Amino acid sequence: MLGEAIPVRRDRAHCTDKPWMTPNIKALIKARQRAFTKRETPKYKSLHAKVTKLISNAKATYYKSKAEGSNQSNPAKWYKTIYKLAAATENQQSLSSPDHADLMEIAYRLQRSFAKPWLGI
């Protein structure tokens, strides 16, 4: 009886959804894809631009809300949040540059591979 008086609204949320994906963005993506399959190019381009802008704004708002606030009250928590948002790992190894001998070997191999087709000419 209550369902007849007040319509039930269902939002589709999946465990793989990004935190900034809203039902509005999902609806526009669905409309954009419908326009694409019907080959309605002007409508598709318009919806594509709108979806891109909405996702960009939603991402910025999400990251800003996560990053601000706790940097003064709890710097450790703020650092962990930023570290997590950046998808950094704790045991990152520093990159090392190859030494001169390795670079010379790479250059020699490249030279041979590029010169090989021209050897018989």
C-alpha cells in the first residue's frame, strides 16, 4: 500500500563504482551510450562533453573533500589519506638509472635492428 502512494526509487550502485559516480552521472552515461548506438552524433557529442565535465568536477570535489580538514587537526591521518588517494605503496623502491655500459649495449642493439633491413641493398 505504501508503495502505491509513494513510488519506490532504486539507485544502482556496484562495488566497482568509483566514489564520485552519482546516479545523475550514470543516467547521463546511459543516455550518451543510447545516442551512440542510435548514431545520433550531435546528441552524443553534447552528452559526451557533459559527462566528461561532470565526472571531472565530481572527482575534484571528492578529492578536495578527502584532502582538506584533517591536515591541521590530525596530520598523520591526513598524510595517510593523501598517501592512499595517490595509490602509493609503502615499500617503493627508488628508480636507478642504467650505467654507461648498459646504455651502449642498448644503443648497439637498436642500431643493428634498424640497419638489418638495409644490409642487402
